[in-house]
Amino acid sequence: MTFLWVVLSTHNAAIVEHIAKQNESHRDVTMREMSHRERNIEETKRVTRVIQIVQMIAKAPHRYRRIDLAHHFELSDSTIKNDIQVIRHGLRLPLQHTREGYYFEQMPTLPTLQYSFTEALALLTSIQAAQQISGISSPELAAAIARLEALFPNEFLPLLKQMTRPPVLTAQREHRQQMLTLLNSALLHHQKVRITYETRSRDGAVSERVVHPYQIMPYVRSWQLIAYCERRKDVIMFKIDRIHEATTLPDTTYTVAADFDPEEYIGNRWGIMRVDGEVEEVVLHFDAEVGRRVSEEEWHKSQETEILDDDSVIFRLKMIITPEFTSWLLYYGSGLEVVAPSWLREKVAGEHQKAAAKY
């Protein structure tokens, strides 16, 4: 796995060629009207996505189904299906699947490589630069760097450490990608970060604090940072788009708490909003059309679905109810009836009544 990204790089031409063939076969009117630059951008995005899918499946066999990948990348099932074809026929990787998810029968191995001094130095520098790119697997790169550094005489190690030392970076909130790059770099090197953060729950109050990044995760159409906050002396979640400015702090380091578990941190809630409350049993009744769409997705680890004789769907969950969940219920309008708990049924009914009163 250490050089998985190298293997994928050597297959990059095959990916592009296979994608180009698919585009010729399936490109619709919209695609034909796109400029050459736009097509290049779309193909680059897809190559990056295919590489990410390979990495995800290789690291977690039997974890991701096609529907999970579609949800992760916020794309259609057919788009992911085409990506899977690229992996199988373009990269010629032995990708298989079970009911639990995809897996590789085996991953290709690389022969032992030999580098000249200048080649190894150039490669080490390039890998270090790649660490600044969001989306590239940081653990894989860290392992590759360690192996390359081991090739050099001991006298060179202090110089290499200095040369590959992460730069002091500053990013403004308007540049989400730059902010993600900065935070990913800090997470890789375990560097503390000084951020200026806007707290919506306090009337938009802006404060400065030093954080220790623990995890960066996508959620819907935004990104979240889970980090230890020195000011609050607790692990809390920050919405990255609300970080006005961030600066890595050189010569600082931190250790992620040994008992930190992202799933346990988020807990048995709907979404990522952390609220106090007890786990409750929720029973929903969707009409046939809406229920069919809802039952196709995995929304929560506790969900259970039952299809009734009229094709409507009973949807059961056990969780802590959050404002995010209430908003999700309101989205389905008349296609949904809240059966239990009674207080949630009354709340949803009241919100619909207030909305109807405006028309």
C-alpha cells in the first residue's frame, strides 16, 4: 500500500484514455457544447475521483458499495458505475464486490527500484510538495518519504529535514481549497494552527484560538474540522467555511488523544450537529414514491425499512433527534407522516402549518 499512489500514477495514461473512450460513447449534447478547457477540467476531476475510489477500496475492503460511493462524492449511481468500469477495464485491477461492498482480489506490486542521487532527491522534493494537495493520502505519502529518506547518507538527514520542513502557510476564508490544503498539512505534520473563527450561535462573534487538527471530513456540501481547542480545552467541531484565517504554527507539535474515535465523537445522532438529548425511537411513514427513494439510501446506522402492501414505506430509527433531522423531515412535505414520537409529530405539523399560512 505504501506506493499505491505510484502505481496509480503509472496507470494515469490508461485512466485518461479509458475515460476519453467513455466520453466519446456517452457524451450528451451538454458535453459536446462544453469548451475544450471545461472538458479537460471535468476529465481531471474524474481521474482524481477514480484514484480516490481505488484508495478508499484498497484501505477498507468490503466497506463501500456503489450507493455509498455515490453518496460520498455526491454523484449519481450511473456516474460511479462508469468509474468502476474505468478501474476494472482501464486500470485492469481485479475489482470484485459482495453485498457488503467492493474489494480487490490483489493489488499490483512494484519491483525494487533504484534511483540515482539526483533522482531520489527530486522525487523526495516532489512528494513533499504533493503533501500540500488536499485529497492525496497523507499516511501513504508519509511512508513514502520515510523510505526515500532512508536512501540518503546520515549526513544528509538534517539538511533533508530542513528542506522538507512544512512552510508557514496562511489562507483566507474565500479560498476553501487553500484552507483545506493548510489544514491537511497541519494534520499530517501534527502542527498546531491559529484560526480566526466565526461562531454563528453567538451572533457571528469572531474569536481567535489555537487548535490541534484531529480529523477533516466532508459533510453535505461543506467541510468540517474536528480539533482540540486550547481555548475551550475540549475537542469540538469547526465548519471550515467559517474560518476567516488560519496560520500554521512552526516549531509546535501535538498528539491526538489515544481514545479519540470520530464515530464515537459524532455519536448516535442524525448528521454532525452535536446536541444533548436521549436516544429516541422514530417511526416515519413515507408514501410509495418518496419511500422508494428514501429506502435506497443509507441514512443512519439504526435505520430499518418495511414496505407495506400499498408500496408505502415504514422507516424506523433509534437516535438523538437534531435540528438537522427536523429539517430533513420538512423537506419531504406531504410525502411523509411522522408517526412517533408524538412531540416530533406535533413540531413537524406546526412547521408545515406556519409555512402554509404564508401563502
